[in-house]
Amino acid sequence: MPHVITQSCCSDGSCVYACPVNCIHPTPDEPGFATAEMLYIDPVACVDCGACVTACPVGAISHDSRLTTEQLPFVALNAAFYPEPEGKLPPTSKLAPVLEAPMVHPRPTGPLTVAIVGSGPAAMYAADELLTQEGVRVNVFERLPTPYGLVRAGVAPDHQSTKRVTRLFDRIADRRGFRFYLNVEVGSDLTHDDLLDHHHAVLYAVGAPNDRRLEIDGMDLPGTGTATEFVAWYNGHPEFSSLPVELSSEGVVVIGNGNVALDVARILTADPDTLARTDIADHALAALRRSNVTEVVIAARRGPAQSAFTLPELIGLTSAAEVVLSAADHDAVQRDLAVTDDPLTRNKLEILGKLGVAETTASTRPRIRLAYGLTPARVLGEPRVEAVEFTAGDDRHRIDAGLVLTSIGYRGRAVRDLPFDESAGVVPNDGGRVIDPATQRPVTGSYVAGWIKRGPTGFIGTNKSCAAQTVRNLVADYNDGLLRDPAGDRGKPATLDRLVRRRCPDMVDAAGWKAIDAAEIARGDDSRPRAKFTAVPDMLAAAANAPAPSIGRRLLAGLRR
């Protein structure tokens, strides 16, 4: 097999479109794309051209001769997707269909101008799709002084290759017609109506920032929290940098076994000297160096066959950490293997079946134990957490822990001035067009993309096709005359600038973000990718050091306005 997709696959489809022989599947137009855990290269059809390597934004594709030991399992994993010698998918001589960007029909009143609220993957992919057209202007609003959402604050620090997607986002942000308005909160500093006054449309890509809460006794005790908060803490999110994380006890319990739970457990048990070479927040690294944690239990209600984590993440976890199962859970794995026909599930179970037995495996380092069939009943402790009590069938099971984190999913938060579906945790929409539940008609000029549109599903790259769908509908509405032009001079960049700076004197623009970025990289001192600022005042101080625009740039900006 000439090339192999590895565990850091982001599934944005760039490699699919770059491949000249259609040997990467599933493609965005195939039914399995939206739910695929990763993409796969056909080992027979690949012609070793390397186009996919260049196209991949996260460095997830390698030649088979350059794989690390940890990546070797992906050779078989890629090949297993194509069980027959000639493959079952479309002929490799047929190029994967590339959807053309939506064509904007220009108006004499000025360019299409769109406000995007949020700056994570969905927002940046939407901006990318819009800016394929000449003359379109995109203004991205973000409440933090730093952009890129969960790529910065959610991707684990030991997954630096995944964070490479920010290089793509940087290129998008450098395009003509793109502007950052960072440290500006839409809903308080600016309203939805303010944005509509200055834009043809407002597209919300604000994610799903809330956690799904576990409603059991004791979840309000000191020492309880959510995995999302913990991830934000070790990634240096300014709103969580002072989170009281107590690691003096030997045991930690994480309830839920999705990819985020695996991230949390891996960071808690990693060698701090290894983490010191990443962009983990300094306060988190210091706490982990003092940690007394010897075991992290990842507890799931259901059995091994229903594990929520993806196969690539399981492979990554078992190659980086010591992972064990109890003897009873080993038996459960074998029972599931005996009745499972799904190839992906079998792959997971086969890996689980090779793990050590917790009761008999000696450990020389902090370890992770995957536990199944445990329903949380209550958290015990006084005055802080001491243990979690689970039910397992008719039995009660206690696991001692000084830190209990829930990882049972994300939930969208209501967006001010837009309708909200409380049961689904999303803004009601039809293909990204916000829908008024009372009339079932689109809300003029209002759109959504990403998790606030579809719920917390998919991977970083899933947002690319999601955002593209929304942009197509937005452009269609503009072309059909359904989006109003900003009145008077409100469509001019200078008018919006004055409004934002009046409301938000500490607004950070693209130059300010580049100054923050450069300062963090310099603080890394060549020993790590960057040393993050974790307090907003420090970010603003770094942004203030951005070089002033040259006279030529100021004159050019004036002409554009």
C-alpha cells in the first residue's frame, strides 16, 4: 500500500478531491461519509502520486515506508475497508465528484457581506466557501481574543498533528475580504439586529458549548466536574484556567467512554516530560507533575461492543498508554466477539481482547482501566469526593476516586434572538436556514452551521460539508433577492469598524491575533509549539504590540472603504 491514512484523520474530504484515481472513500457524496470514523485509501488502486499528502490539512497521510510503530495497525485498517481485490466502490478511473462553489450574482449596491459568529472549524470552512467568489466580504466575530474554537481549546495537546488544521485556517484568514473581530461577544457587545444592519446575512457557528449533565446525588461535591471543563483547563482556555483540579488522590473516574473521555484519561496518565513538549497550559503541566493519580477508570453503562470511542482513538490510546480490563470485562469482550458481525466493531473488540488483565497486570506507571456495564448511582464523600457508587445488574459497585468527571456529551446553548429547540439542543433549521417553529418559514438573513446546526456529531472535517451546505443555501437566497442590502453606508467596512470599536475598545483584529500567536510561539522557546496565554489581559497586552499598518496599507484600506 503506497499511502495510509492514520489516526489523526480529520475527515474534511480534501484528500478525496485531490486524489486523481478516486481511491479514497467514503467520499462526501457517499452515504457513509457523515458517520465514518475516518477515511480509507484503497491499497490496490492507489498510484502513489502523493496528492493526498499535500491536500491533508492535519498531516494524517503517510507513505507506508514512513509509518511509525504506532501507525502500523492502520495499514490493515485501510485495507480492510476494501475487502475484495478490485474493491466494491466506483471504478478508480472515475474522479470523485467535486461540488462547484456557489456562484454569487453581484449586485450594483455592493458585494455580498456575511457576518459569521464563532471562529471554529465550521466558521472557518464557511468563510472559505464564501470567499471562493470575488468581491464577497466575510467578518468573523469571536468572543475570545484568540480564534479557532475547539481546535485551540479542545484538541488534546499531545495531538499536535490534528492542530495543523489551523495552518489552513490562517490561510483563509489572510484572504482578501476576510476580517477578524475578536474579543467581541455577539449577544451583549453587539446584537443580532446590529449585525443584520451591516450585513446581508448572519451565520452562527457557535458550537455546542454546554455539557450534558449527570443528574445523580453528589455531583455537586468538590472534586466533581465535566470532561469538557477539564479539557478546557489543560488547554489554557481563559475561562477555565483557575478551575480547582485536585489530583492528590490515586483514583480518577471518568463517566462515559467517547473520544473526549479517552483524551482526558490519556493526559492524566501521560509522562509530564512528554507533555512538556506540547502546548499544554503551564498551570496544568505543573499540576500533573504533582499528581498522585495511579489509575483512571473510564466507566461505561453498556458493553464493549457499544463503546462510544472510535477505532483510531482506541489504537492511539493503546499505543500511548497502559490500558487494562478487569477479568469480567475481558469475558464480556469475548461474548460480544462471538455475536458481532460488524467489521468495525470486531476490530475494536479484538484490540480490547488483547489488553492486560487488571487483577494480574503489574503496573509501573499510571494506567487506564476501561470498565463496562456500570450505571452511576451516586457520588460519595464528605466534604469532597471519595468514591462513585455504580449499579451493575443487581449488584452495587464502588470505585474510590478523588476526582470524578462526566463525559456524556455536549449540548448546544440558545442563541439570543434566534429560536431554539430545547429537546435537541440546536437552532431549528432546514439545511442551515434558521426556521421559525411557529410559521415553519425561514428567518430572513439567519443561518447556522456546525454543532449548533446538526448537534454534536462528527469530526473537525465534518464541518466542511456541513458549512458548504449552509453557504449554498445562503447564496441561493441572496441570488433570489431574499436578503436585504444594508441600509445607507452600513454595508461599508469603515462604518462597521466604528460601531465595533465604540462598543468594544479592546477589540482584537487580525494583526492583534498574529501578535498573540507570535508571542506564544516565542514563549515556547523552540522546546514546544507554543506557551499559551491563559488570561485575557495577557492576550490583550500581546495584541497591543501588533505593528501599526504602513502608510500604503492605510491608504489602500481607505480606498477600499
